[in-house]
Amino acid sequence: MRGLTHRAVDAAAGLPAGTTSAYFRTRSALLTGLVRRLVELDQAELAAAAERAPVPRTADDLVRSLAALVAARTAGEGRRRSLARYACVLESVRDPELRDILVPRENPGRDAVRTFLAAQGVADPEARTLTLLACVDGLVLDRVVAGEQAVSRGTDEIEGLVAAALRP
């Protein structure tokens, strides 16, 4: 976060010096703009994933969908975005405006998980959805921090999470 400056953003984007500060006058405004953009990209990613894959019908379908999400968020551009997201989450501890922006949103992916769990007869599918997705987010964090070592573990952890979510 220390490296997030108007000058650094201008340089990284190949813009003339001062361009970023014309749009985001303060560092706080710059950080808020970054967080809004991260949330926008995440929502678009989840919407696109939902279009590619219908609502899961089996636990294996759900495992595949969640594994694809973890893979997308732990490699390449997804990994960079995840690192930025987690840095912003830590910054939001001191900034209620950022925290409000980062609150989990409704999206087609979350809806698909909730719909699947409800169809399986899970008690309180909303609460189980939030718990399951929080666990998946923890796996993303673990794999982003641990790198290739964690990515190579496969989908066993996700299978365990889905199995736990389906238990009465």
C-alpha cells in the first residue's frame, strides 16, 4: 500500500504526471477508486463464470465451479488482483468507507451456490453459502500466499468444504 501513489499510478499507466491526481485528488480518493474497480472486476468475473456454467446440479459440479474460481484467483492476473484485494481488505480495517465497498455483494455465483444448497435440502442455505464462500476465500488467500506449493494440492480441500456444507 505504501507504493500506491498518484505518481506511481501515472507511471504504471503510462500517463503524464499529474493525470491521476486530476481524477483522484487525495490518496484516500485514489484508494477508494482502486477498491471500487477491484469490486467491479470481481463482479464481472463472477457474472461471466455464471454465464459459462449453469447452476450446479451435483456436488461434483459445485466442486468444479469453486475449483475454477480458486484457480482463476490464484494465477496470473487473478493472483495480482487477489493480492491487491487482500491489501485493500487490511486497509479497510481503518477506513469504514472501504469496508462498505468491500462488503460481499449478491452476484450470480453466490446465487448459484445458494440455489444448489437449497435444492439439496440444506438447512439455512444462505448461512451455509456465506460460510462456504468464506472458506473458499480462505483457500484463495492461502494459495496466493503459499504460491505454487499450495496450488498443487488440487481440489481435495474444496471437496471437503462442499461435503461439509451439504451435511445436515
